[in-house]
Amino acid sequence: MERKVIIISGPTCTGKTRLALLLAEKLNTEIISADSRQIYKYLDIGTAKPSESELKKIKHHFINILEPDEDYNVSRFEKDSLAVIRQMLQRNKIPIVAGGSGLYIKAIVSGIFDTADTDEEFRTQLKNLHEKHGSSYLYEQLKKVDPVSASKMLPQNWKRVMRALEVIHLTGKPIWQHQQEYKREIDFTFLQYGLLWNRVSLYKNIERRVDKMIEDGLVEEVKNILSRGYSKDLNSLNTVGYKEIIAFLDDQVTLQRAVELIKRNSRRYAKRQITWFNEKKDIVWYTIDEKTSFERLADNIIKKL
């Protein structure tokens, strides 16, 4: 029997969690979260984690497993998630992967190259340059030596930029070329589905979600995280929703302005997600609106198994 893995992806605020929960319940299976922020404890409201009751009802993997100051990367996620997938398949369960972190989805489907050694001295030089000149400076250096990789990254993701610089320094080849040459042996099939609203409706969904997050206590959540002694400069908190509230708590902006920035930055994030996922040719897209029956949608996906 062919072994299959269902993947539900797409931009933020499209109903991925809702569909994944329905599928998991109907198939009596478990969910693998492909969200690079839901993996952290205490980041609940701002990451739109499933509720406590939903987490109790359906087993989820890679949610609430790390402290906010713990390091984790997409290469580790690839290894860890594939191990969970294989273990679930051995129990005759169909894994359901759900999330909007494009790089995490890519790690599961096609893998992430991360086999080059590290050069601590060179890495220290890059960190010093970052501290002195900022993320944009490192990004400009990458554009000079590896414009292809740079086009797939954002300046603020300076650790990824630094890694790309390190790989070309160590091997003489850009990281994208290593990734193309990277091969894995996978003995299961991915069935990829994406959820997409029209842009106007999606942006309205985002604005409603942000208002609900504030109403549910996002400001108090951020205060609680910082009160535990975690630095506001952590990578985990360099996240839409958290960084804007931190700016408010630092008296850099008003709460009203912070909410406006969360909505704006969430829209921009959704736009980047749409661009990312649109480039993936193996995704079957479903157009969603207010009248969509997620029950029928789940049944339709199950029929294709």
C-alpha cells in the first residue's frame, strides 16, 4: 500500500488549522505543525496556536516543545519531522502536516542542505559586521557573491544570510547549488493542498484576527514572556505581533500604532507567503470564501487518498 503524507499549506489566516483538525479527526491521526513560531512555549496568542482543547483532542507534534531562548533551525526540523512521519506511518496513521512556514514545508518535501562545515572564525567576523553595520549590510554582501540565494531571503533573516555567506566561503559554491545537488531517499508520497482567499477577504481576515489577539490578551502575553527573564531581542520574539508589542512596551509607539503595524506587517507576511507557495508546482489549491464547507473540503481530500 502506498504510504501518503497530507500537507496543508498557504498564507496566514486561511483556515489551515481548521482543515487539519477536521482531517485528523476523520482519519484518526495526528498533526505535524510546520510553524517556526508555534514550536515555542508561551508564544500562544500571537502565533494563533490551536486551543488547549484542540491540542488535547488531537495530538500535535512540534508545538510547545522549546523555550523561547532555545535555538532551533530548519535542518533540525527536517530530521525531526521525517522521524515522526516514519514513526506514524509504521503505526498505519496518515501524517497531516499543517503550517505556513514555507521553509519548514520545503524541508519536509524536498529537504534542506546543511552539510557544509562551520568556520567559527569567519562566523565571528560576520557577527561583528552585523553588530557594527546591521542586517542590510550582510545582505548586500550576499547579493554580491550569491544573488540567487539573496533573492530568496529577507535582510532581517540575518542568520540565514550569514550561513549562505559561510557556505560559499567554505566551499566556493553557493548554497542554492548545494541544495540542488542534495538528494534524499523518501519512501512515501506527499499530497499537497493549499488554501487561498481572494486578497481583499484575506486582509479582512488578518485584521479581524489581530483585533481578536489584542482582545484575548496579546499585550499581557508579551509582558508575561519578558517577566520570565527572556530577552526582548530573542529571535523567537522577532516575530510579527511580538516585536510591535515590545515596541509599545518600550514606549516607542502607542498601542493603536502597534496594532496598525501588526496588521500591516501581517499583510506583508501573507503576501510573501503567497509568492513563496505560488512557486511550488505540486500544490493543489482550493479557493476559500465565507461559504466554503470545510467538512466537504476534508471529505474531498480524503476521497483522493
